[in-house]
Amino acid sequence: MRAVSGRLHRMPHVFEPAPTGRAKCRGCGRPIAKGEVRFGEHLPNPFGEGEMTLWFHPLCAAYKRPESVLLTLAEAPQSAPDPAALERAARASSAHRRLPRIDGAERAPGSQAKCRHCKERIERGTWRIRLVFFEEGRFMPGGFVHIDCRKAYFEDNDVRDALLHFSPDLSDDERAELMRACGVEPGRASSEAQRT
Ligand SMILES: [Zn+2]
Ligand SMILES: [Zn+2]
């Protein structure tokens, strides 16, 4: 551990209404609307003195920075959307070191990338899971895994809700296709996704 000079207690993480609509969520890259509850993670600045704050939609933080959300959940205001869902997502995500890496799913635009799990190429047009790694206060692109390698890579954890959450640009049809690729039959998607 690095010694932090002068400051024994860091500022706690916060839930608070966003004062403007200008900040983007570090988790999904989309704007956080003015007045919407946001999560602020306070971290030591890895590049210098002092601290920095990373802002998130609460659910995005629950998936990608679960330990920080769990530490702060007791202070989540009543206006935070669905605290039970936040806690559920954060607990699931904190239980496995690879789950916070999930950054959504997409069809591979080319065939260059290799799967981080099986090391085979990911064929163009097939579904792949995007991964990111949190390093020095930033999410860095971390490659991909085949959709069919998800159970091996994530050790049987259910990743479907996280995949959908971080794939907001997919159309409804594409989301249904993605769930089919995960073995979910149309019409049964919701009941399967809600199973805990
Ligand atoms: Zn977000
Ligand atoms: Zn693979």
C-alpha cells in the first residue's frame, strides 16, 4: 500500500442529486440527467495530490464498482432508484472478481479479436462480451470473450442482466437475439432474468 500523506480519512462516497446534466457516467458513458441521483466515488488521485471523484448512475456503479456502493448503501437517499436492486446487483458483482469487468455485448465487427477465455478468434458477426479493467481510476478496454465462453469465464454466474444493462444501444430485436444467444427462449426472458 502507498502511504497517503497528511490525510488519514478520505471523503466518503456519496449519493446525491446531479446539479447539472453535464457529467457523463463512468460506467456506461451516457449523461447523468440533472436532478437524477448519482453516485460519486472518491478515490486518491493516482497521478498526483488530492482526490478525484468518479460519477456514475447508481446501477452502473453497483455493477462496476460494487465494493464502493456496498460501503455507501446505507446512505442512499430515498430518491435513489430501487435500493434493493442496487444492493442485489452490487452483492452479485462483488462476489466474483471478473463480473465488474462486464461492459456489454455486441456483434463482432471483424474477426481479429481473440477470446480472453479460450484464445480462439471471435468470428465476425457473432456475439461477444466487452471487458474493461479498472486501473488507476479509469476503465481500460480489456478485450472480449465469446458469448458461449461466458459460463466458463464468469464461472457460472448469471451475466445476462449486466449484459443488457451495459448494451443500451442495442435495439429490442438485438436484445432478444442476444438473450437467445444466451439460451433464453423468447417470452421466457423476463422470468429467467428475474431468477436469483
Ligand atoms: Zn451509467
Ligand atoms: Zn472463447
